[in-house]
Amino acid sequence: MSVLILTSEEDVTADMVVAELHAMGTPFLRLDPADVPDKVVLSAHYAHGDFDGHLSANGQVLSMEGLGAVWMRRPGEPAANAAHPSPWLTAEARQALFGMLFAANARWMNHPRNADRARLKPWQLRVAHLSGFAVPPTVFTTAPRLARQFAEEHREVVVKSASGPPPGDPGLSLPTTLIGPDADFSAVAAGPTLLQRYVPKRADIRLTCVGSRLFAARKTAAPDQVDGRYGDTEHAWEPVPVPERVSKSVDAYVALAGLAYAAFDFAEDEDGIWWFLECNQGGQFGFIELETGLPIAAAVALWLSQRKPLGHRQVEGAWGA
Amino acid sequence: MRPFTLNYALPTRLQPVVTPYHFDASLQLNVLSDGRPAVSDPELLMAVGTTTSTAGSQTHFDD
């Protein structure tokens, strides 16, 4: 069976998996939906009660009949790179490409339907609660009074964006920021605002789940550091074992979310508790693998190559488990 | 009125990223100027920073 990788050409993290697929001898096709129709040819046939389709790019051809798995890595908007792009062309290209792929009998990492839902932060928090994670108290509101009450109750809270920096403004970043109850909350009325109780942390944890395999890495935080993505802590990511309680919660979370891949962010407090911050269904793993040597790309390639999921949990850390 | 969250946005100093590799359609991955896959040089990838957790934040928000 073949693998389809949907991502941009410049995605070198995907290259790490491509190299593994080459080594395994697994046939695959890599393309960017943005390159439909100029560099990607597609054709789907619905006739005589049957369906078949083909995709072609980079001199390779993939049949829907032989498609085993699809990896949604960093795909562009369909037809975004077309000679004459338009919202209508994007809509048509999405219909053609994803309509064809959904009709195939393939496994997804991750299915777009589940991925869309899994991106929603308030939904994540609910599922995290149901899965047994420790979750900091959080409010997402357009009411200045409620935001102020939340900050007064918890004293130290962080404000963070649910969707990331404003698209189209590459000159802006939105790091998670610590604020106090004295902030002027009137502007909460101008847009939904996510406030969360601050968790004083001694380390950031990134746990990458690939099918039934877990890869956890830990980086010691700098004193008073709030957002682990910004600032040099002079510490490196190191592999760590996954506590059994967390492993069970990850199991529950990915089952509820329908995810084959997920990257969890935790804050480790002074008592060693891993507080759930978020789950990125398409989170980066390249930097973790490069710094720790955890074989995440190989696990992704193996999952994509297999026809059925692995049957049992395998936890991978510095000392196994 | 500016949304509350944007009050905490910071300007990012964007450095022009020159990636020392290019996409090879036949191998379906990026290669260095000498033809080796870019992933064969982990130190280079870490130096370029294209695999980090903020590398795709402008186009993909689930990093």
C-alpha cells in the first residue's frame, strides 16, 4: 500500500519521515494541495457503481485503490499556488482533492474532520478534563467583568491566543503573557479572550503521540519563564519517561479526539505534576527529534506504512517504561 | 477597540531565512548543494531553525 503526504516542499520535518519511508521501501507520493492544478494532476472516476482515482506529481502516480494512509502534515490551501488563484478555484480544488481522498479506504494522520475539532482550545480543555489530565482553571470570554473576576480570583493569570498570531501579519508574535488583576480588561469586549491560571513551572514537557507510541521530552525552564517557545533557557530538550497516569490520560484523549498524531504541551510544576496546556494535532516534532534522538519520524513512517494500528501502548523515554 | 489579547503582541524581528537546501522532486525531499538529503545534516537543520515549534506559526497555528 502507498502513502500520501500532503505538505509544502520546504517542510524539512516531513523530509525526516520521507527518508524513513525510502529506507523502508514504502511507496509514497508527496504533494502540496496548493500545487493543484498546475503541478498536481488529479482524476477521480465514479462510474458503474465503482470509484477509482489517481494523483500525479513529481513524476509519481498514486492510485486511490492502492492508497493505505494519508499524512496531513503542512498542506497549503488547495490551488493557492495556481497561476490564477481565486476563492472559487480553491473551493473547487478542495472538493476534487479531499472528496476523492475521503472516498478512498485510507487511514489518516489526522483526518481533517477530527483535526478541525481538535484545534479548538475550549474543546481541548473539556476533553483534557474528561481524560483525567490536570488542567489549570481557564476562562474564554468577551465579558470584561468576568475576565476581571477571574484574574482577581487567581491573581496571576496568563493571556494567550487560541489561534496564534494574526494571519497575514508576520511581524507579530503572541507569546503567552503573565498579567495581574490590575490590568485594564475593557478591551476583552473587543474579542474573545483566553485567560488561564498561571502555573509556576520548573520545566516544559512536549509529549508526542504517534499511534500507540509516546515520546516525551523535558526542558528545564528559566526562572519565571512563561512561554517555553520564546527565550533561550540555556537548557536542552531531554528524553523523559511518561508517568503511567499521564500515559492513560493520553490514551483517553486521543481516543476521544480521534487522533493518530498529537503533540501535547505540559507545564511541570514544583511537585512534578504535568499540567495540560494544549494539544497540537499537527505539532512540530523535528526539533525534539534532532535534540533528543527520540525516533519520532521512524514511528510516523511505520504508522503510515502499516495497514492496521499497533495493538498496544509503547512508551518511549530516556529509560523506557 | 483593539482586542485585549493583541495588547500583548510583540513585534518580531524577521530575519530573511535562506535555506541551504532545495526540493528535489525525484527524491521528494530537500537536498543540499552536494546532493545529500538535508536531513543527513541535523546540526544544519537545528541552525536553520525550520523544525522548531514556532517555525510554522505564521501559516499553521498548531505547532
